Amino acid sequence: MIVGIVGLGLIGGTYARNLIDNHTVYGIDINAKSLSYAEKNRIIDKGFENPKEILSKCDLVIICLYPNQILDFVTEYNAFFKTNAILTDAAGIKEKLVEEIENVLRDDLDFIFAHPVAGRETVGVKNSYKGIFKNGNYVITPTPRNKISNINLVEELALELGFKKVSKITAKEHDEIISYTSQLTHIIALALVNSDDFKYNTKLFIGDSYKDLTRIANINTKLWGELFFGNKENLVNKVDLLIDNLTKYRKSLENDDIDKLEALMEDAKEKLGRLNES
Amino acid sequence: MIVGIVGLGLIGGTYARNLIDNHTVYGIDINAKSLSYAEKNRIIDKGFENPKEILSKCDLVIICLYPNQILDFVTEYNAFFKTNAILTDAAGIKEKLVEEIENVLRDDLDFIFAHPVAGRETVGVKNSYKGIFKNGNYVITPTPRNKISNINLVEELALELGFKKVSKITAKEHDEIISYTSQLTHIIALALVNSDDFKYNTKLFIGDSYKDLTRIANINTKLWGELFFGNKENLVNKVDLLIDNLTKYRKSLENDDIDKLEALMEDAKEKLGRLNES
């Protein structure tokens, strides 16, 4: 298969590294340095700054741009994709994107929307590595417009990329559950760090729990701003739910209600146990 | 030095493993199985179910019991410690403990209160290993009653145990900063898991951020109940501060205020940067 990867950053680079051995992989990026780095290190077969030069040859186009750039890219290069090409993406929010893209997409093209639930607190192709996708979750949000054979192809591709589980769910459902597992967790990490008053030299008093909870606060603000605003109704609901639960702990402490505190902790342990069941 | 370790669980076992090569290490525990396991695996030189049989020989006694058990232990065995023995502990809260212990402690004994800021979501001597303390933070909360030479001895011991940084701070200050870096982080992990409504099969949609934030929710409820209630004024303040910051994110989303959202994210990144400075 001839694969074009649009946006050769951390995630695009990780796709490329996992596909280069079995496919022809072209990189498309406005950054010439990223392309030459990727060519030199055999992350891609060849790089192109101008999508028009290569899109017509690609059977599969993986768009690894920021969510808000995907519509613009598809709109601008709609005429240049190969006939019957399959398109896919890596965006962490889906509902609005799916609607917008399907409104403009050429009839013969099939966009299989997907979300590799994986990332790192780094950017750029140089920081990409095969293992980022290893054993992760991959979510496809099929639409009535998608061909089953193309959904199947993207599903098989996910396993080739190293993902362990592939799920299919509607875009609306995806955005609801992801607002909890991904956008909320990042808001928490940020708010925890915001809460540091530096009255003391915090780093002398941290253990692994603080490190684990704040690692992801080193955020790509542009990307995550898009993800937060692009999923804001769900995210606001999840922040409210979290505040409700934090308030329950607060009240149990204030009321010296050890039974309530223990019940809350046991509920969390039971839920965590369900999560860890194979 | 002859060292007695009271409470041979995860933390007591970790002390023992790090001290056995250079000291005589006796384990004291009500659980005979823990003692025989530790003897067989040369984690300790010898185990004792009855503290009275061995306390009088120990130059240093490291009490690794739950915070609420420490006062009872010292009260019950006050008469049995060696003359001029040094006592220390591993409790995660200090202010109340220090006051209570110093009220009852025999005049010739010197209790150097300390907190190894380290742990794992496991229990028991079998799960202990040397590396739990490796490169961690160790906090001593000296009191006017402590001899400088004994504080120095415990500080040197911390480095021998593998800790990287030793800080000295008052018990009151310790409890304030630890309510943020440790107790709050555990409340967050719990509240995040409590917020899971299992409307979807959550585990299919999680990435590393969710795993990192919830790992510590698999909590020892007895221990952490004591830590939460034993530091509840500070902890309630920190929960309130976190809710304030979460509410700022919520408002920026609701008001479509991207400038405010970005300012919050930048504030967090700046603070995280300060934390990671060497």
C-alpha cells in the first residue's frame, strides 16, 4: 500500500515508523527539516512539502494535523486525492469534525475517522518512536457513509501499528467517554499544578503520586486548547462531576464521617478493579 | 549499629533491605509469617513477635506502623527501649503525632520524626524492594527536644537508604505542603475513579494519562483514612483550592474564553518548569 502521512510530528512520525517496513510511506509536511530528518533516518521513504505532488499516488492518507486544521486540509486538497482513496485521522475529538468533513468530502473518497489514544508530552518527529502505540487503545468512529471493507482495513492497520484493542463507537459517544478519560485528566493535571502556591520548595516534598499526576501538565497548549474547546459541553459536565466527587470527600472530612470516606474509597477501588479486569 | 524495625510491612521491609548489609537489623512484627519470610530471605537478621525481647538492644528503632499506632506503641514500650536510644518513624503526617509522642516519651530517648516520601500501591514485606526509596525525598521535622547529633545521624541514614534529598522543616509546615503533594493527589485519583459512570467500557478508551492519574487510587483505605483525617484542615483547604482552579477552567470553557484558558495552561507550564529545575 502507498501511504501518505500528512503532518509529520510526534504522532505522524509514530505512524510512519510502524508502517515503513511493510508499505511505501510518504511524508507531507510544511517543515522541510522534519521531512529531511525523516528521510535520513528512514522513517519515511520520501518527503513532500507540497501535497499536490504526491496525494494522487496515495491509497491511504493519514492526516495527523491538529483537529482544527483537518477540515482546511481536506477542503483545499479535495481534488488531489487518488480516486477511491481512504483517508483517516488521529484527532482526539470527533463529533464536529465528522460532520464538517463529510459535508465537503469528494464522493469517491472514504474518510474512516479514528483516534489512537496515545501520546507523549513531547512534540516532533524526532521524539516519535514505535512504542508510543504499543498495546494502546485505538478507536474508530464509523459513519453510515463508510465502506465496511475500508473500516476493516483501518482496523487491521491499527493492529499493525501495535495497538492492542480496537473499538468502534459513534463519534458522539467517543467524545463523551474521551472527555472523561483524556480531556478531564489533562484539566486535572493542569489544575493541580495551578494550585501550587510555592510557599515551600515543592520539589523537595513530592513522591511518585505527584509526579504521575502532573507529568501531562507539560501540555501542548495549542493542541489541547482545540481539544478542550472542541469537546466543551462534555468536558464541562465531567469537570462538574469531578467537583461533585471531590466535594463528597471534602464533606466527609469536615464532618469526621469516616464511614462515608471509607465508602467513597471502596467505591473507587471497586471501579478500579473492574477497569483492570481482563 | 543495631537497628530495630517495628512493623515489617512494605516500608519497614524497604528500610530493612537497605540497612541489612551494614547494620544488625531486627524485625518486630505481630505477624510471624512476615518475620520468618524476612529471616529466610535475609531481609532481617532476626525477627521478634514480642518487642520486649529485643528493644533494649536497639540503638535505633524505626517505627513503621500506621500513624495512629505509633503513640500506642511508644506508650506501651516506653520502659523497654535502650538508654539514649534514637527513635524515628515513617508517618506521612506529623503535627499531632509529634505533640502526642513528646508528651509521653522517656527523657533519655530522642525521637527524630521523619517522612520518607515514597510508597507503592502494594502492601507487605514481600512486595518491598530496595529501590522504593531510590532518589526519593526524605523529610525530617526536627523539634527543640532533638539532639543535633541524632538529627544528623538520621539524615545520614536517609542517604544510606537511597534517598536523594533530605529536607528539614517544622511538623506544621510538613503537614501543609504534604497535604498538597500527597494527600490531595490521592483524593484526586480516587475522585476521578469515582466519577466513572461505566456508561461505556472505560478501559477501551484510556491512555497513559488516565492510567497515571488512577494508579494510586488502589489505596490502602485504613492507612489513607488515617492520613486524610490526620491532616484534614490542610487537606480541606487544598481540595478547595483545587476546586477553585478546576472552576476557572470550567468558566473559560463556558465563556469561550480562549485567552483565559491559555493563560491557565501557561501558568501551569511555568510552574511545572520551576518544579523540574535542578
